[in-house]
Amino acid sequence: MKLWMSGELQSDVADLHREARRIVETKLNESFTQRDYGGGLDKWIFIAMILGADAPPYEEIKKYDGKKKTCEFRLRIDYPSFKSADTNQRAGLLCQALLECLNYLDAMNLRGVETEQRRADCIEVARSSGWGVPGQRTDAQPPTFPT
């Protein structure tokens, strides 16, 4: 499985995001290649939305494509928190959002998409890298999906 990360960013945090994203994406992909998570997910796309108060109100996206075995998430990260953080804290904020993606995948009840081991591996990489393991987002609404 491959993690691909990008961002919809306020221009003044673009370089900060790029630095943290490269670290997180590289370390997590190195970890993910060492384990078999089953065949239900080949590509995990994460786009961080780090935008100031005057930015357009883009909607978060949470979806899974079973045919392509791909999930895509566009989740908000608090702009002032990200901007004022150091590199390890920014990596932690990205990791926190990735853990939130796994919560949404859990709620989708997808067959063949193993989330518990991915979660444990994300947390281990975060801890061993000094990013910390932030708490869950307080603004996240419980996901609901059609049955």
C-alpha cells in the first residue's frame, strides 16, 4: 500500500507543509512496505486542507473506491496551530489527520481494508520520530454512510 499526500494550503504555510509532509510520507511509506495489510487498499490519498479564515469553505472529502482499491481524504488541519508549530508538531498534526482517516475507514465497514495494524504502525512511527501522538480532532462529526 502506498500513501500519497498533498495539500490545499494557505500560501504562507506551503513550505512548512512541504517539509512536514515529506518527512511523514517518507517514514510512513517505509513502514507500510514492511507489512502486508491485505488486498483491500492499494493507495491512500490524503490532502491536508490548511487554510486561513478568509479561504473558501471547501468541504472535507472522505471516500473509498473499491474497484481502484483507493481511499481519498481531504481533511482540515487548524491553520493557526499548524503555522505556529515546529516541524515535529506539524508532522504530528498531519499524523493526527491520517489517524482520523483510519477512523472514517473503520466506519465504512469495508471488507479487506485492515485499519488496526495501519493505525498501530502510524502511532509507532509518530512516537519513534518524536512527533507525539495527538488526540482525536474535536471538530470531527461521527461519520454516517448509506447502508
